[in-house]
Amino acid sequence: MYPLLVENMTDEEAYIQNLNIEVNSKEVCFFMCGENFGRILFEIFCGYRKPKTDEIFVCNKDWLDLDENSRSLLNRRLFGIAAEEFPLIEFMTIEENISMPSLLDGDKTNIEELVKAFDIGYLLQKYPSDLNHREEMRCICARAFSGGRKVVVIFDLFKRMQEQSKAELAILTYHAAKSLGISALYISEDLDENYGAYDFIYKYRPEKKEFSIIDFRA
């Protein structure tokens, strides 16, 4: 079963034409995109934008055949989003932020595995305003992976990060995807940012070909 299967996708503005993608469980994919392409791809994958034509299957469910309410519910339950434009909630502790996706679905799954995966145990009782940028990005990722998600979409998350912090986060998200059985999709319109993360993982895991890079630049 493919967590995400896209066939012959075209968007309204025709930035994307006849796109075909198969994403397996635990697969880590890097999408190198030109300007506008990445944003549109991100919004379609997250369910905020409906493509003009195509077939999209999410865990064997025909995504486009669902009504808007059913599609929104499916997106919330199966897709995690990690992007700076969706920040942590300021009046909630980090533990509450990370637990929230599970609690919305009545799932009392322990977040201990996520806390360990992203090395954020010392941050749980702090608030977003107490964090530095590196810590904030780790917590945003941890929240995206919580709640039994099947696919995590990461958009331009490495901006403004130092090289060492960028490499650390790339490795943490890679291992989280593998250990939790979740597909991770990195989408970026910034070549240096995204390729650096991919290149680091390629060197870090040379014996493992469990990730792919897809170049959609013009």
C-alpha cells in the first residue's frame, strides 16, 4: 500500500503538469522545486488546494472522490505539516503542542518516542517563546509526526538555520520517519537549503537507498 499515490496531476495554473509520484511507507523524499511550483505542491499535498485533474490516493482512499468535509478530516488525521508558517501555539507548553494532534482524535498515544526521536525532553514544560530557533524547528517537526500520521510534509523548514543545526534536523527527521513508519516529504524552492539536507543524509547513510530526490526545477 502506498501512503501517497499521485497520477497525472495538473494544477489550475499549469505549473505542474502530468505529475506521477509513488511514496512508500518510511520513504524520505526531497522535492527540489522552482518558484511557485513548491508552494503549489505543498498546498495540494496538505489539502489546501485542489488540483485541476489527476488521481490522488491517500492510504488507498480516493482523495478527490471525497466531499470537502471528509477530505479535510482525512488530511488532519493522515497528514502532518512542518512549516514555519504553522508555528507552535504560544499559550501552550511544548508537551501540550506535541500532544494536541493525538488528543483531537481521542488518541492517548504516549509521545515519549517522539520526545526521544527529536531530543526535546528538556523542553516539554517550556513555552514556544522560551525556545531558540533550532529548538523551535525540532518541536514543530515533532508535532507533525505525532497522532498516528502516515505522511509528514515539510516545507522550507531549514531557512535561517546554521549548517550544523540543519544537518542535525535532517538526520532526526530521517530517523523519525524510519522508526515510526511514516513517509516524509521535504518540499523546497530553495536549492541550497534542500540539497544540503539531502546530501548530508546521502553521506550519512551511504549503504541505505531508502530515500529519493525529485528535481522539479524549471
